[in-house]
Amino acid sequence: MAALGNTDTVAPLRPHAGASTPALAGVTEIYRRRLLAATIQAVGEDGYRTLSVRRVTSRARVSRTRFYEAFSGREDCFMAAFEEVLAEREPVVRSAFERESSWCEGIRAALASILLWMDTEPAQARLCIVEALSAGPEVQARRAEVLAHLARAVDGGRRISPAAREMSEVTSQALVGGLCSVLHTHLLQERDMPAQELLAPLMSMIVLPYLGRAAARRELSRPVAVVPTCTALAEAEDNPLSGMKMRITLRTVTVLTVIAEHPGASNVEVARRSGVTDKGQISKLLRRLERLRLVVGVDRPGIKAWYLTEHGERVRQATCPR
């Protein structure tokens, strides 16, 4: 997410005569989302320990009064940002896992989704994987829930063979702990190597105790199609992103893919399949993609149906995992 403007604060709005409660609630939600976006970016750049109400409000261009209307303090704001990212990512990772026919392929697809997210949304990834470790007990408890959920998915490997069934569920907990350690180190070192290149060695580590050495070697040798970053694409010839006044994020790629796979989908369907829970966010994104001529909206009775343009398909192919 991009930083939101300069350090000016926004003067509190005074309700005018006849102002409706829903309208005022909508204004409050706008401020809240600006504060969350600013928090994610600030923590991604400088870490949790330097996070302050002043830094968030300055970056978001929102007054302290508005901040305390939305959050009780720094920790509450961080927790809300943490939950915001989880709400966005969890449906995408779960969908990647569930659409595969086997445990191994499901784990691989889910892990590939997480690694792609790390490359395309590094501020979000750093907040969840690195900086959450420095936050308070509420965040720590929520983080433990997430890791336990991931461990349960990995523990599905025990159902594959009689030998695997004899293993303890502690195995999956240890594997998820090791996975988090590798991802944590990668984010701290800020390597030029994309996180996606970790897919093969991490999958080899995960399948070894359940499927054996032969399967682990196969995972190490499987090719990994790395989605190029926007910087790499900008250096390529015939780049479909050239001159585009928009940063292509994982959410953008997901929305373009949903429309490509479900032409004529409505706002509601695009949001549901993309894992976007906020109606305002999906509407804003679709309008922006339409202005960039990546999608076109066709009015139908009661809905607007969305279709990918030729240019949108080129952008999707350039950014979508193979």
C-alpha cells in the first residue's frame, strides 16, 4: 500500500443539518481505512517499535481526534491492521489449497500463494511475519491461532500413509515453525531473490516426514515459475505495464484473474471470488481498472457485468503465476 500524502491533518467534519447516521458512519470508515493503510506502510518500513499515533496520523493525514474515534491506541490500531491483512489473505490461501485434488498439491498451491504475497505486498508480509512478534499479547494470541490453523492443514499429511499416521501432530507444528523462521529471515535480509524461489526447498522440507525422501527430492527438482515484480517487468521489452499509473498488487492480479475466469461476473461475485470483504474497496478497484482500460463494465438489469479487455489480459498474463 502506498503512503497517503503529506503530514497535514484533516479537519474534523461537522455534521450538517439533516446529515444521516449512515453517511457519518461512512466518513468514519474512510478515515479508519486510511489509518490502517498508513499503519501497514509505516510498520513495513520502520517496524513496530517505532510506531506511534503521531506517525500514523501524519502519514494518513488524519487528526488525532479521528484516530481515537476509531482506535483506543497504538496497539489497537496495529491489531486492526493485522486482522485486516488476515481477512484479505486467508480466503485466497484457503482457496488455493482447496482447489487442488491432493494434500501435497494443496499445500504447494497455498505456500506459493503466500510467497507471491510476500513479493507483491512486502509491507503486509513484514507486518504479519516479522513485526507481529514485537506486538502485545492480543496480537500474539491471534498469531498463535493462525499458526495453529496452518499446522492443522499440514497435519493432513498424516492421513496419506500408514507410516505417516504413526507420527505426532507436533511434527506439523515444528514444520510450520520452521517455515515461519525461514520467511522471517528472508524478509529481514531483504534479499534480491524473490520469496517465490523458496517454494521448492520449503515444499521438500514439508513433505519429507510424510511422503519420504523420494517425494522430497521430487519437490526440490520441480520447476518454480516466479511471477516477475513490477520493477522487473518495467525493464522488459513490450511491457504491458509500461506507463501504467497504478501499482499492480496481488489483489489486482487476483481480481483480473477472477474476471478472466468468470466473464460477466458482478461486483459481488468478483469480491467473493477474490476474497475482498469490503464492497467499497472492490467498487473502487473495478472503477480504477476500468479507467485504465483493463476491464470494461457492461450494465445489466440490477448489476454491472465485468469483462477483461485485451490489454487487461496481457497484464494478467504478465503478472499471473504460471
